[in-house]
Amino acid sequence: MDVLINNLGIIIYASLLYTPPLLFAAMGSCFSEVSGVVNIGIEGMMTIGAFTGATVGYYTANPWFGFLCGGLAGALFGVLHAIACVNLGADQTISGTAINFLAPGVAVMMAKAIFNSSDTVPLDPSSKIPLLFNGVFSSGSVVSNFLKNVFSTYATTYLVFICVIVVWFIFYKTRFGLRMRACGEHPRACDTLGINVIRTRFVCVCISGFLAGLGGACVTMATTNQFRPISIVGQGFIAIAAVIFGKFRPQGAMIACLLFGMCSGLRIVIGTSNAAISAQLISMIPYVVTVIVLILFVGKSHTPAANGKPYMKTK
């Protein structure tokens, strides 16, 4: 029983450690997709956010400023994606693919220029996102260890769940959210009612990039302590899969991200056990689950009617 409780605590801890980057990126994807713009460039925006957060955090020793700058770096590439897709009517899939090549290339190039390496310098503990309730629960008994695993986590874990509530409120309780959802369903009708479809979509794509950048900064400033070219390794695509699984709703995406985060927790528990399973097979768990989820649910999600369709205002 003690072993079971201990393993459960480790799974919960790992789930709460790996969920925030996915959830930040998924919330960003929700903004873009619901407004009618496909953004598969989430991966690239997370990567540039991961690099910027780690670099700014290292030089300023201010983790929150680095975290914010990571979001702004993602927003910058969101602006590029918005200009191409919203203003110029470019193919959204091609533009997102270009972002996924361009942003990691810029990150590695800047790392080479600043650190003379493709990796950034590891962050000091004071430059990382702080742990909350770290000294509240003492180690010792099984129960205290369990509570420590559950509650002693990085501040971004609590912040991202607050972010979900805020995003849900914006989507369903504000005029902007109503207009955003309408632009993803019937942009021509919105235009006839005086809603600026181009501006609404542009803002949503920029917000998408900002939140994706925050997700990337989470990886290098909380989950790990430095940027590497493989820091993101498909997490942006997992976030997009979570949005599809969650039927393009913030609350649904949150449940999906928790599922994928739990898969990472299972990977850690299985990897540290004595089970004779290849480490490569264990590391595949989150990605296999992602593929299964897409196969089972991609046809059942209600995609916004105008999603992926460029809208050009007629005179």
C-alpha cells in the first residue's frame, strides 16, 4: 500500500510538472482555432519562447521577467503568422509549417551567437520559476511525502489553471469571446454586422503565440533549467491534439492536457521501476497516446465551420 501511494504521488507530481507547458500552448491554440485560423506553428512558438525565457532569465536573474519575455517572443512569431494568414490570405498550414522551421532555427542561431553553443547556460535555482509550498510539507511518512508531491510544485502550475478559468470566461462570458467564436463560424455574417473579422482574428493569433511562448518558457524555466534544441520535442503538436480532443473548448483541452501529463508521469514511474521494458518504448508513451486520441476523436470534434479558410474583406 505504501508503494502504491508513493507511486501515485509521483504520477501526480509528474503530471503537474508536464501539464503546464501543454496547457498554456493548448489555450493559445484554442484562441487561434476558434477564431478560424489554423495554427500548427505552436511548436515553433513554444521553441522560441523556451529559448527567450531561459536566456532572459539567465541574464536578468528575474524568472518572471524571463517568463514574460518568452511569451512576447512567441507573440512576435504569432504576428508573423497573422500577417501571412489573416492579412495576406496565405495558406495557414504552410505558414504554420514555416514558423516551425523558422523559430527553432532562430533560437539555435541566437544561442550560438550568445553562448557559442546550441544550448543555453543552465539556470541557477534563483533564476527558475519558484516552487510553491516547498517547505510546508516535510518528508518522512507516506502521507507527508504524498502531500509534498501533490502541492509542492512550480508556481506556473497554479498559474496555468487560473489561465484556463480566465480563458473560459473570455470565451463564453464576454463580447470579445462571442465575436471570436462567431468569426470562426460565419465570418461573412460577422462582417455584415460590423464586426472587424480581420482584426479579431489577428488579435487571437497573437494571443495564441503569446500563450504558446509562455508554454515554452515553462519548459526551460521550470521543467528543466536550460534551453536545448530538443527541449520542446513535439509538445506543440501534443497541445494541438489536446485541443482537438477537447473539441476546441478550454475545459476540454485542460482534461486532455492532464491526460497527456499523466502519461509522462507513468513514463517516469515505469522508467524508475525494475520492469524489463526498453527506455525507448517507455519514452514513446505520450506520443502513442496522442496518435490514439487523434484516431479516435479527430472525426468527432466540432471544428469551427470557417476554420482554416482565409477571409478577405470584399468592397
